[in-house]
Amino acid sequence: MIRELHEKLVKGEITSVELTEKYFDVIEKKNGELNAFLTLTKEEALEQAQFVDEKIKKGEKIDLIAGIPMALKDNMCMDGVRTTASSKILDNYIAPYDATVVRILKEKGAVILGKTNLDEFAMGSSTENSAYGVTRNPIDSERVAGGSSGGSAAAVAADMAVYTLGSDTGGSIRQPASFCGIVGLKPTYGRVSRHGLLAMASSLDQIGPFATSVEDAAIIFSRIACEDKKDATCAPSAEKNFEDYLNGDIKGKRIGVVKGHLDGLDEKIKKRFAEAVEKFESLGAEVKEIVLPHSKYSLSTYYIIMPCEVSSNLARLDGIRYGLSVDDQKDSKMGNLLETYLDTRRVGFGDEVKRRIMLGTYALSAGYYDAYYKKAQKVRALIRKDFEEAFKQVDFIFSPTAPEVAFKIGEKTTDPLKMYLSDIYTISANMAGVPAISFPIGTVKEDGKELPIGGQLMAAWFDEEGMLNAAHTFETN
Amino acid sequence: MVHVMCCMLTKDEIKHVAVLARIGVSDEDIERYQKDLSSILDYFKELEGINTDSVEEIGHITGRFNAMRGDNVSDSTEKEKEDILKNAPKERDGQFQVKSVF
């Protein structure tokens, strides 16, 4: 879609201003129901669109993404724009700088339409934890769009943006992409700078694109993947246009399916997945069974490591430097600093965020660090080792993205553990740091609606090139 | 090594953690956290059986370490300073205002 729009812009068949206005019209029509956007940046968007149009008029060369409308998950800072992370504690926060990804997109001429809804601080699998209401799935508005990047996924699926950015800590790009029938890419840990991303769990967080095709995801990924002195965990730049390596040939590629991965999976999803496996075989790939002995521990390991890092990262929200500050301790004789902290964080954070901060604080408290965080990071080393072994035998690992189609709003909100299971297939990629992509592999009919199912490919560290090509080959055949 | 908890966390433990976490809690919250935290920690118990004695824990997942840079001061502009302070709940003389600690 990006290439076609780029051609139209360059040939003068449409202007960026016209395109941008068209997208704002769609947003105006659909956002009331879907609640994908929290903030619109109309003025900035039209200004950028006009700037690109002038460049085109002057015959200057523009980047592939210049003049094309997109949106950001509202946990990425954009200078001068409200950035809430869908939390009441940041309700009035105006970002004083651009995240590195936002700076890059602006420099390339991207038109930023606004900020999209998410689970508070990206904690959740359904966007039901947002302080600003749930995002509805464009395919069936009784159902969730997934999470935590539900707004970004719904925006692309409902054509309210050409592409969006999300962040993925345990599946927050891939699971909503699966639920909304689009493509979502989580790059290798460290590929994309996290500077200006409101941190959730820093050893797991990674930014990536949502798009309607693998090629579009590759185009965006190529542009945002680069080293950044403001994020010391960043890998050296790839300096490669990944979209130029999509040759549609996967003959002889080895695809692993994990033994036991499909046990207990819904029969309808199992059937679609089996068909997808057959399709890969018919395209010339060799599919074989592999083992990842420790991957079954991914979820429990994740639910120690992530809350520990959450409790540390969210300590900065203290009601002193920015955000909400509850300072009305009338009943208190002291009215001291501690009470401001306690009240601000009690009122400002939602239930799930508080639950994770409490859990992480407990696990990191004196005497427990070795038993929990350190133990979890050791098991994580074993999980990574499994992947090292697996990628000696296969090029990619294939699974469903989620154990289910989009579920109904309210279905899982009362049971945190049940909600956590939604990420069972996606979490191990974050634990191991490998890249993974979700793309549509079929649908299942429920309540008269064709609900999409995503397939997930994982590849070895930094092999986004091969992985994108495999997904592209599947998608275009 | 401390043995991983096997039973429900006590009310006092939850109160202690809440102060460490700087989160105000009601009696009702405390009961809920006792239940929620204990069930998640129970779930973690499945890791106890894995022998990790000779395993080194993960630092950076792709193995990157010591990303160095020069220790240079870069001045921020007046506007940057203003934009940052604009977000402060309380500000005085270009600085964040904080309640007395003692």
C-alpha cells in the first residue's frame, strides 16, 4: 500500500494534504465507535503534508514514507503533544521531546495523525486496561482488538491510518495484529531505539510496525531500525532496506513446528494452522518438528521478570516532576512527602499496573531477589539456549500467534491469569530476544463474523530479512 | 537462597510491600493483593525444579555490553527547560518544588 501511495503522490494523482484529510474523515466517522485514537494531531499533520507536497511540486526526491499518514501508540513521546500511556497519572503530560522513532519518521516526512489507545502503560492483552475506555475490534465491535497495542492495530484494520507503530513486551504487537487480521512485527531486541518509549520492562520492550502487508512492515522497519546513542542497548544499524529483499522464494528453507505447542488448542484454529503449514510446504519449505524444552516456562518466567522491571521503571511516576500529583492530605497532621507518593500512585494507577508494581516490588525486596528475579533470568538463559539449538536445525519457527480469536469485551477481565495466557505463543520471542512477525493465515466463523487468525514466524537474532521474506512469500501466494 | 513462598502472603507483608512500592492501599486492597500476588507467585513455583546452579543469568539478551560514549555535558536550551518544568505539578524559581522530607 505504501509503494502505491508513494507513486500516486509523486505522479501528482493525489496530494498528501488530500490524503491526510481523507484519513481524518475516516477517523471522524469511525473513532466514536472503535476508540482507536486518544489524541489527534491535525495541525501538525497537515503542516507536514503541505511541506511534503511542496517538495514534490519542486521536483525534490522524497522518501517512500513521506506524505503518508500514520499513527503512534500513545506510549511514545511526540514533542509538544499529550502522551498518556492510557494512564490517569499522565493525563496532563505534554512530552517535551520526540522519541527517536518519532524524530526519524518526522525527518522522513511521515504524516503523524495522532496517538492511539493502549492498555495502561502497555500492561494487558485487550486494551481493556486503558483509563480512556476499551478499543473495539473493527471486525466485530463486541470483541476486543487485542493488546496492549489495540488502538494501533484497530486503526490500521479500519483504514484510519496506513500504518502505525506499537510496542511489544510479551506480544503486544503480534497478538492485536492477529486479532485484527493485519501484519505486526516485533524486531530483534535492540533493533529499534527505545528512547522516548515510556518504559514497561526494559529488557523485553521493542517497538515495531503494524501494516496491511509484510512489505509495508518491512518498509517501516528499515527506516526505524538504527543505532541510537540515547539507547545504549541498541544494536548497530542494519543499513539495509529490508523491503528490497522480499524475493518470494523460500525453497529449501527449514521451518520448525514446536512439539506439543498445539496441545489443547481450539480445533478450528488447529485446522487453519495445519493448512498454513501445508501451504509453506507447497511453497517449497521443509517443515519439521523441533523441541524447545524450556519454552513452557516462558510465561511464568515472564511474570517475574516483567513485573520486577515494571516496578523499577514506574518508580519515576511520583507526582513531583510531571503527571498527576495528589496533594490534599487534609486529614494528615504531617502532610509529608511519603503521603504525596502513596496517594498519587494509589489514585493515578489502574488495578493491573498496581498489581504488577506490587508483585515486582515484592520479588525484588530484600531477601527475595535471588529466589525470583535472578532465578528467572537464569531460566531465561536456558530458554535462549533452546532457541540457539533450534536455529541450528531450522531457519524459522512457526506457530499460531494466539491460542484464540479476538475474545469478547469483558470475557477475561476478572481473572488476571486467564488473561495472561493469551500471550502464551508470543512471550518466548521476547524472552529470547528473537524477531517475530504475525500475519493473517485464515479466519474462523463465530457469531456470523469471519474472525481472523494470525500465524507467527520467529527467526534467529537479527534475521528479520529471512523472516520477512518467508511471511511475504506466504502472503503473496 | 531463600525458599520461594508457598503460602498466602500475610497482611503485614502486603502492607510492607505497598510502602516500598509507594502505593497507598485500603484494607480491601490488601486482601485482594494477598490473593492475586500469591496466585501468581504460586505459578512461578514450577521453576523451582529446574536446576540452574551452573547457569549464568541473562544480562543483555543479544549479548551486547559496555556501549560506551564520551562523558560530555550537552547544554539544554531554555525552551527545553521550560517545556520540562511546564509538566511539574509544583514549580518555584525554575525548580521542582518538593515537600519537606523530615
